[in-house]
Amino acid sequence: MDKDNKTDKELVDKRGIISKALSDYNIENESLGEDHIGIENISVEPQNLYEAISKLKDLGFNYLQCQGGYDEGPGKSLVSFYHLITVGDVQEIAKIKEVRVKVFLKRDSDLSLPSLYSLFRGSDWQERETYDMFGINFKDHPCPKRLLMPEDWRGWPLRKDYIQPDFYEMQDAY
Amino acid sequence: MNNSLSPKAIREIREGTCNPLGAPQVTTDLSENIILTSLDDLHNWARLSSLWPLLYGTACCFIEFAALIGSRFDFDRFGLVPRSSPRQADLLIVAGTVTMKMAPALVRLYEQMPEPKYVIAMGACTITGGMFSSDSTTAVRGVDKLIPVDLYLPGCPPRPEAIFDAVIKLRKKVSNESVLERTKSEQTHRYFTIEHNMNLVFSENNGEYLNKKASNTLDVSRNQEIKEDLEQIDKSILIESEEN
């Protein structure tokens, strides 16, 4: 149904409005289309992340609703996502309210991202949790420590290729 | 002797069943005024009537345990007085999931409690790991791997009445103890009771990790650039809105 409503131009260029807006400011990005409820997904390279998010913040996405990570599968990329929404009376962008930015990191790369702490204070613990569970490093984070696991824990528990150590305490009870 | 009879009734029965000389005065006085017991029983009675639990809760089980403190269930009538310091407690009710991160704290709390001390493993999580036993990366599968447990209290979480049941059973256990036999029930090192192959592993945490500093960040000069950009955009937006 959505496709019928779109104009020919939009069918040719399937990029979303926000993706295009970022491109207008010379920020490289790749549109990932819309998800099932029509929220635009954008992918950016790690080196463009800080610029892209600060630009989006400037465009009215003034609230980082969620930052998190996930693992696409063994051997595949680790992803850090940022869900930005608009809070308040930003009239200019009344039509578009949400956007999701994803950064795909190759497993064998150094897994480094700029921290968004200087833009959104709320990203503090969320980035720590992503570091804790996936081993994604957030540069310039004020306190880049594990959040949930013990500080001397080895490995990243929520990666798909994580193998749980057979500790005595964690062996099955009989 | 039947406890339900009053002393007066007992006296009357004695007089009615005795010979015409009357009830023996000396033995009656003795049995009415002197309690004969062993030191063990007295000691146990004192201890089981004042089991002071440590306020320890890590999950939903403690919600049920906290209900006991209130007037509806009122565990003070069992002599349970909640203590916030392990030095004053002699009962540890492990209420809630214990994770690998919490385990050292739990063992330390247990070790800080004075002897004799008792442990009730409350809820499925503390007995086997409960619903976390399938694939959790952190849940300890049963606190009996960390500390000796006197009583297992199943449930998820157990009702307050079940906790009373556990306390009553623990009181029975306490009442059967003897000071002379105490050494036989002392804590043994549980780790060596099950065969396993443990390798000596040194921690990689040398403190360097805490001093971790950012290295691959945007330059300050570039930050200025971005700020100027943003200011320009601000201005353009202002102009646009003014035009509108």
C-alpha cells in the first residue's frame, strides 16, 4: 500500500527523508529502508557516527531513546544502534518523529566507536552495557568499564560465539 | 505430665488418688517449683527462640520475606528479629538469585556471621539456579556450592507461610543439637566434596583496565569545525522560519 502512495521519484530514489537530509550536509550514510512500523533506518560508518548524530540532534532529534547492540551471528557484524526521537515542540519536523541509526562493525576490526556522552548524557550506562555485553569500545566515554558483569570477567556474554566457561558455580545442580 | 491441666487440678488429682495420709508434700513442692532439664535443652531453647535473620535479599523472594516483617504475618512471634549486620545475625535466608558478581559478597557475609549459624536456601534460584539454570551466563546454580545450606525451601517464590514452615523445621533442627556434638556438624570445605578438574588461573585484571583512556577520538580542532557548522545550520533554520 505504501508503494502506491509514493511518487515515481521516491520509487527511483528509495532513500528516506532523513537519509537524504544527512547526505545534503555531506555526511555519508546508507539507507536501510523502513522497518515494519515505518521508522527509517540509516547505517553510517564509525568515523561518521559522531557527526551524523550531532547533526540529527541539531535537526530536532533531541532525545536518545535507546542505545544498544546486537550480534548478527557468528562471523557476522556486531551492530550498535541508536534510536533517536523528538521530544518537545519542534514544529519543523512534526511529521518525522523517530529514526534509527546503526553502525555495523566487522568482528575483526578494532570495534571502536565515538561515545555520544557529550551529546546525550543518557548514553552513559547504555554504552557501558553495550561494551560489557559485546566488547564494543566507546572512545571518550567518561567511565569505560563493565556495567553488569564482574570487572575481571573475560569474554563478551551476548555475542553469538560466546562460550560459557564451565565454572564450578555454574555447572548444573543435580 | 499433661500440660493442659492447671497446677490446681493436678494437685486435686494427686490428693484424690493418694492414700489417706494425703499427698506427699515434699515431692509436690519440688515438682511445682523446680524445672529439671539438661543444659543442652536450655541452651537450644534459648537459641531457637531468637533466630535473628540477616536482611539479605537479591530478588523477588525478598518481597515475600519482607511480608513477614509486617503485622499480617509477623515473624517476631518466632523470635525472628531482622538484623542489618552479619555480626548480629545467626540465620541467613538467601532470598533471590545469586550471580557470580554477588557470590563473593554472599560468602563474605556468611563468613562474618558468628557461629553457630544457619542458612536457609529460599526459592528455586538459590537451590538449583531456577529458571536461570538453562543458559544464564552469571547465575550460580545453587548456593550450596558457595555456602553450606541447612534447609532448602522450594518455591518461586515461596509463600510467607512456607517460610514459617522452614523456620519451624529449622527450630526443630536447632532443638536437637548438642554442644558436645557441635564439632561433628561444623562447616567442611564443600569444594573438595565433588570431583572436578580445576586449573589455577590468574586474573587478568591488573588495574590497568580502570585507567583506560580514550585514544581514537575526534580532534578538538575538528570539534570546532562541527560547532561552526552547527551554528551556520542554526542560522539557516532561523532564516527559513523567519521567511515562513
